[in-house]
Amino acid sequence: MANSKYEYVKSFELEDEVMFPNLIVVRIDGRDFARFSQVHEFEKPNDEAALNLMNSCSAAVLEEYPDIIFAYGFSDEYSFVFKITSRFYQRRASKILSLVASFFAAAYVTKWKQFFPQRKLEYAPSFTSKVVTCATPEVLQVYLGWRQQNCHAKNQYETCFWMLVKSGKTISETQEVLKDTQKQQKNELLFQKFGINYKTLPELFRQGSCLFKTKVEETVKHDENGNPVKRLRRKAVLVHSENIAARSFWNEQPSLYNDIGHFTKDIGRSEPDFVRSFEFENKLLPLTWVVVRIDGCHFHRFSDVHEFEKPNDEKALKLMNTCAVAVLEEFEDIQFAYGVSDEYSFVLKKESELYKRQSSKIVSAIASLFTSTYVIKWGEFFPQKVLKYPPSFDGRAVCYPTYKILLDYLAWRQVDCHINNQYNTCFWMLVKSGKTKTQSQDYLKGTQAREKNELLSNQFGIEYNSLPLIFRMGSSVFRLKEAAAVENGVVSGKKLRLEGEVVVDHCNIIERCFWEEHPHILSYS
């Protein structure tokens, strides 16, 4: 990372490590999935294809992250349990929860057609997530019991609700009929009015789904005689259990009690308030500028696999910008965004009460929406390239107390853009000229900006300052104060854009003149 006078802003980043020996649980929830299921015409009260899609995405999460040992889900939520010894992302809560939500969203979009081949994905789904820290296996047991109780109660209510609606009652009439009814009364209603024995409904609906890793014998190759060669592999298996918090279920799975711990006794009904006390939450300080920065996870490999042009792939950068525009269009509280390479910073207004300033929900919602949009929009920018695997982004939220410090943060990111892009331009030109990567690194070691500019000019005929602004300046995303002319997404051109429309510009945000010309963006006094 580049060195500059603005680097002091890093001191505002807070540590959010989940300390040993706490178990880490990440729970994701579909963001506004009542609307999502309505728009996509999911069957009520349960859509089996939608539930199987959720299960498939969860299996992908377990396959992607070896430290996740167990998962339980129903409806539009899933809980992921990490092994007790996990050092994943140095146990930083914001990174872990954002990465899981991001990857899950990418998998959801990627797998959509497998489960809904005749149905178009109308818009990008997104998920919020949080970390629950379980001090002991017993706390985890209570947590899992609580979630499955919630599954039972919610599914029974929804089954009654939608059967009554389908029978001709209005929504308000149905709510009134079910008000204050107990479990037994709901069972009797279903049986007497609709001939449904609730206990015979599919386990998938009543019990939810759990996945856990166990050793499975698989054929890995065949020998010279054609005989299969088998090996034991850790693989996620999907099961449905009436009580996932029971000792009889948990302790029969060696992979679970070895990596997570034993349940020593069976428990009764779990109390939600007790479990919620273990939620790991950083509430962001009021009346401070909140910046959520997301970064591509292992994007060096991602760019290599997908053959991005070096040092800059303009299509890849414009895809990132399109995703940032989508985020600003979705969240009105985000006033400005700045992006370079595989990162983006989103600035929320000081007065924002988005998700009651819960860091986990804000970060995960932004990261997952950005990621699902990336997957959806991939074909528009790379029509000839197949997306070979889902991308993912991790994120964090940082509070900056003053307008000046916020501008210094943004200046820091643009200085970083300048220095890294100049270095990468030199590096890849040297590599393309025949030098090895090691030779190129040695050649550039200790060189200053002027020397790099001379290298590009003298050896490759490139005037660095004439390279496209999108490479040198990065991209700024904001809403227009008034109608303006725009060409190719850049302010001041030919196409008329309306007031309030989100635009992308490539400009100098280090100098104060940009902010003086656009005081409405951050609305400072």
C-alpha cells in the first residue's frame, strides 16, 4: 500500500477480532425477501425449488471455506458454524460476515438457472449477516435449538396463513383468525379445515436443512487396469433432523464433536433473549461519517483465471463502476463512492440511521448487493467470457469524525491509486517486454515517480499523464445536483442526465476544488 501523508486515517479502523475460545457463527438473512419472493412468484407457503437453491448455495459455502463445519437453514436464512480452532481472516468479524454474505449472494445468482430455468432473475438479491459468538458448545446448542424452534413456529404459521388466504379469506381476516393461536390450535385448523396432517408435510419445510462435513469415500481416479482408486474426502452432506440440538444427533457425527465440541445434555426450549446476548455487534458512532470499504477476495487469482488485461482492464473497471452505481441507487443514504482496481469505498451521510447504524448489516448488505450485481452484469461486459467461479468481496465499516478527516481518507485512496497504477503500468510493460516478474520487481525497486515516468516514456513511448483518467484517477460515483450533460458515463459531454441521477466521473478528489464545485455531495456546513 502506498505511503502518503494521509495514511494516518488508518488509525480510525477498529479491531473486531472474535477472541478464542469462542465459537464463530455467521447467520445470513435474505434482505427484503418477502418482496423478492413475491416478484419472483415463489410458491406459498414454501417453494421447494427456492429452498433447494438456498441449500445448494450453503453447500457451496462449505466447499469454499474449509473452516465452516456445519450449517443450518430454513426459509431465507442460514447459519454457518466455524470450527473452534479457526483462524479464518484472523477471526475479524466484519471480514468474515461480509465475505460469507458476499459469496452466498454470488452463488445464489450463479445457480439461479439450475433451479428456475424458466424464470428470469428480475433483480440482484442481497443478504444481511451478523456474527454470533458462542462461548461454549452449550451456547451453540441453545442457539441451534432456537433457530429450529423458529423454523417450526414460522412454517406452521405460514402454512395456516396461506391455506386460509387460498381458501378465500383476506390477509387481514387471516391475521385475525390466527391471532394468539397456539401450536395445537393451528394443527387442528389445518386438519379440520383442509385435511392436512401437519406432521406429514415434507421435512424440508418443517425441520429446515442442515449440512455438515463428513468423510465420504470417493473415486478419485482409475488405475492402469481400470479399477477405481478411492480416497476418503471431507464433503458436505445434507440431512433433515427433527432436533439438530439433540445429543443423539450431534454426538453421532465425529466430524462435529471433534471440530466444535460435545453436547453434554439435552435442552428444553431456547430463550431468544439469552442467545441474542451473544451477538457480536459494533454499533457505529452517531453523527460520524461512515465509510464502508469492500475489497475483492483473491482478485489476483480471479483476474488471472479470467484473463483480465494487464495492467488495467477497462471492461473490468467499468463492471465495478456499474456495481457501485447499483449500490448508490439502492441505498439513498450513500452519498459518494470512490473505486479503484478491485476495491470500492462507500460514504454514508453523517445523519444516516441505515439499519440503526448496525455495522454488520450495513457492511454485509452492501458487499452482497455489490457481488450479486457483479455476477448479473458480467455478461454485459464480458460477453465472450464465461464466469468460471463466483467472485466475493470482504468489507469493513470505519467512522470518521470530521469532514476534513473524511476528505483525507478519500485523498489517501486516490494517492494509493496513483502510486499503484504507475507502478503496475511500469511492471507489466517490463514483463511484456520480456523480463521475468522477479526481474521487473528488482528493476523498479526504490524508483521514484519521475523515474517511472521516464522509464515509460524512454523505453515504451508512453506518456503516463496521457493514459485514460479511469486508470490514473480511479472512479467517483455520486448523484447530480441538477441536470447535466454526460458522455460515456463522464460528466460534461453529450447525453443529458437528470437531477438526482447517479453518475460516474474520473476526477481529482484530492484537491478541494472538486468538493467546492459539488458541495451537495457530502452536504457539509
